[in-house]
Amino acid sequence: MRITKLVAVAAALLGVAPMGSSAQTSGAKNPVRPLIARSDVRELPADQQIIQALNRLTFGPRPGDAIKVRAIGLDKWIDQQLHPEGIDDSAIDRFAARYPAINEDQDDLLARYTQQQRERREVKRERADSNMTAADSMVLRQQLQQRGNLTRQVVTQLQSSRVARAVASERQLQEVMTDFWENHFSIYAQKGGPEPYYLRDFDQNVVRPRALGKFRDLLEAVAQSPAMLFYLDNARSMADSTQPTLNARGGLGGMRVVPLRRGGRGAMRTAEQMQRQQQQQQQRKRPGLNENYGRELLELHTLGVDGGYTQQDVINVARAFTGWTIKPPAQGGGFIFRPQVHDAGEKIVLGHKLASGRGMEDAEDVLDILARSPATARYISFKLARRFVSDTPSKALVDHAAQVYLKTDGDIREVVRAIITSPEFFSQQAFRSKVKSPFEVVVSAMRALSAQPDSTPRSAQVIAFLGQPIFGHQAPNGWPETGESWMNTGAILNRINFGMAVAAGRLPGVDIRALPALDTIRSSPRDRQVDVVVAMILNGMVSPDTRAVLVSGEHPLLANGAGGNAIQDMSPAEAADANAGMSGQEMMDGANGGNAVRVRPNQNAGGKRAALQGRGFANIPQLTGLPQIVGLALGSPEFQRH
């Protein structure tokens, strides 16, 4: 019987994707079709329309949000969220000023990083050149760790600020779109070198300001971002030795005469002779062409895997982006184009000829071609429809959004508007059909309980424990965007235990005793307490099975201690193994792109459990009464979907 109940609970979360057809198709050169008139009939009742909008266009409603939206008018509120520049967000901006490392001037940060690297090399050299005792070696190792604190501070403060803005920003749709694009243009914080410093600029100055702008503008800003140039190795990509390059002034080199100072006589060398000599030198030190960014630009950022490109297109796109690189950290680390290493030969990309002898405009033209492609319009529209409507959005919706994309020259705001005001968005099939990601689970729980934003690393750490470390996906394809990728029995249990930990006061900024709606019912009968919790956390909608769990306090996955009393570390394998015994800052430094919900063997269990316990996520007390109802509601299928 117990197994049957367990399976039923898992099925409630696993079986949520509505039937439909994927709209992702191949082909890169379809004509722009006229917009087809579509029905504006909304299937959901008015109150459920508001709940649907708050669930999908924000990171979950706060107490009182539905009333505010109803007073403003749903369509007017949606329009306000589509224009974040008109929303006062000064409160969260003041809060974000608390993060000293990510608010420091970029040049100063990179200068400190350069000094830190210099000192690390000196310490290692001293260690290698001397006969050290074990005690001396320990001191040097501690010095190296201390010098790495700045990098850890940048990473943890950036992760914490992401969560804080998602929790407390009034510009909720902008934050949802920032989350979407930072996963679409996924970057791994632990790539090495100065990547964390570049990510700070990527989040604050590249993605967030352009999250609802023109896709072409966002695409170029990402392409020129040091974070992306470093992550996908384009900063090191140079013309192969067989290809012509440009001189420092941007022109092709021809015959040149250079005096050779031998015995006072002026000898002459041709440009070809000099080029041959330079090529021999460069072959020893120059890495040559790197296709990583070119491939991901086509496959992940624009056309999609079925977008109609070839391997030769990948090569020619990579050639077009040679010379797009980064200044050294000591010089500020910003974007720079270096014509001397740019492949200036002729290229053909998706049937478009790029003439020889050109420089930076090669890549600019590639971005134009890709941003205007019907394949890109479909791919971006499909991903946005999947984010906002359904894991399997209808072809009709994706086609409509793609037409809006092409008609508006890639206006993200208008594409999103077309999707979130569509009949599909307000359909019964879409309502509560999507499983929340770990990021969405934690942030929505904080918002549901009117939590204050958390300036510590702990909220970001629990997101990592649930399987989604921020900027922690090693592969460039980003975290899963569909529900089945996040759900199995272990993940469901983890989310239930998370709910109990939150209700127990283990998450900073959350105190259920301070909630007026709950404070007045502490001595009320349990049925009354359940009614209030359902209204506040579950928007008044609960299944009979979930209500029975809330009333009885007995959950099949927690029965007889089967679920334990701790949040299990479900971050990717390398991250978790590296986490054992680390400090709070170091806990978040590693992750890869493995299965986000895989439960690993209990290796280094002592170190992991100690780390979890130190953050309040182990030894969760057995709750009773109102806190128990709140914890079970947060772990319910109704809350885990949106």
C-alpha cells in the first residue's frame, strides 16, 4: 500500500506535461508569412488567469499580489512588466549595494585578480625552490587559499545577488527573462582564470538590460562579452597559418620592404618572406582556429540543432570571429578586436558570401544573418513558448510567435507578449502544467512566505543542493528546461524535506511566525489552519489527496522515517565530491552538466553531511502543528508545479 502511495505522489509530478507537438523544425530560408488572425478567447476564469500570470511571469506570487494585479487589471499589469524601465526597483538596487565584491569597479577587480595570480606564482615558486617543512608547506597552502578568497567572494556574491533579485525585484518579468537568457547563453563559472569576474559584467551589463530588447543587440553583446569569449575559447581563436590576416590598420598586407641591419648594409625582404618567417614562429605559439563558439552560436544560440547549417558553416563562422578577443586583465579585460589575428580570407556562411580583406564586419554580418533567419525565429520562439506555456508547446503558438519575431526584427518584448497573451497561455491545459526548477522552487517558496532577500550564500547553496548550482552547468547547453529532467523519487523527497526545512526556519529571511495571515490561526483547529495555508501558499486550490496529507500530517514519502530528515546533496557529481569538507564559499565553486537529479553513492558522506548541517539543511526537526502544514504545502505537487 505504501509503495502504491509513493508511486502516486511521484506520478503527480512526473506526469504533468500536456500532450502537444514540438514546433522545432529545420530549414533556414522560409519567407515571412503574414500574421494569422488568432482567437483571443481565454479558457481560464479571471482569477485563474491572474494566478497563471503570477506563476509564469514572476517567480511566484507573494501574499497580496493577486489582489494588486486584480486592482490594476491583468492586461495592464502584464504591459507594465513588459516595460521594466517604468517600474521603480530602487529597493532591491539598495539591497544589491551590500555586495562589495560585485559592486567594485571592474578594472579594480581585475587588477586585484592580476596581483593575486602574481602572488600565487611567487608562492608556488618559493615552495618549489626551497626545502620546506610540513609546517611551512601548510602555511603556504593557507596563504594560497586566502589569496583565492576574492574569486570565491565574487562567485558567491554573484550567485546570492541573482537569488535576491529574483525574490525581491519588482521587475519580475525582467528577472524571469534574465534567468531564461543566462541559461540560453549558459556560462560555467568554474571555467578557470578570471571567468567569475567576467560573469559579473555578463549578468549586470550584458543580459539583464537587454533581456526584453532586440535579439540582435543581445546576441552581439553576448558575443563581445569577455565571459563568453573566455568560456567558449574564442578569445584564443586565431586565423590558421594558411589564411591571410590583416595588418594593424585593418588592411591586407602586400609587398613590404624592411631593412636588414647587417654590417651597415640595407638588405630587402619581401612581405612573403617575412610572412613565412612569422608563420614558423606563430605555429609554435599560436593555437589557431577554435570552432567552439562558432558551433554553439549556430546550434544553441540561434538556429538550433536542426537549423540547416553544415560543418563548413561552423568553420566559416569561427573564421569570421577570429580576432574577437579580450584585453589582458591588467588592462581592464574588455572586448577588443585584433586585426592581426583575424582570418581575412573569403568565407561563405549559410549561402552568404563574405568577401576577403574585411575585418570585424565579417562577424557582424554573421550576426545579422543569424538574427534574421526564420530558423532562429522558430528556435527562439519555441524555447520561449516552452518556458512560459508548456514543455511541448503547440506548433500553432510557435509559428505565431516566430511570425511576430520576423515582423518586428527580433523584438523580444513583442515575441514574449504574443506568447503570454495567447489563448494557449491562458488554457486549462497550460495551467499548473510545468514543474519548477530548483531555482524556481527555492525562490517561489521565499516569495510565498514574504521572505526578505538573503545576502548570504545559503539560499544559493540550497538551490545547488537541489541540483541546479547557479552558473554551475559545465556544458554550454544549460540546465534542463522540461519537468521530467528534474523529477524522480529522490528529487521529490528532497523538495519535501526542503519545504520542512523552510517551515523550520532554516532558510535566511523566512520566518513563518512573522506572517500576519498565519499568526492569527496558531490556536485554531487544524482544518482551519489547512484552509488558510492552502489559500496563502497554494492559491486556494488543492487536490483531495494533498488536503488529506495536510490534515493528517502523514506523508507517504516521510512515513516511518523513510525520507530521512535532511536535504540530500543532488548537485552534479564533481561539484558534490569537491564540496566535501569545503567552506561555505567553496561549496559553490564546482559543478558540471550531469544529470541534475541523479542520486549518487554516499561517498564522503561525513563531509557532505557536516556541510549540509552547517547550513541548517540536515537534522531537520520533526514538525507539528502549523509549521508542519506549511512545510508539507511547500513540498506538495501543487506547489512544485506552476
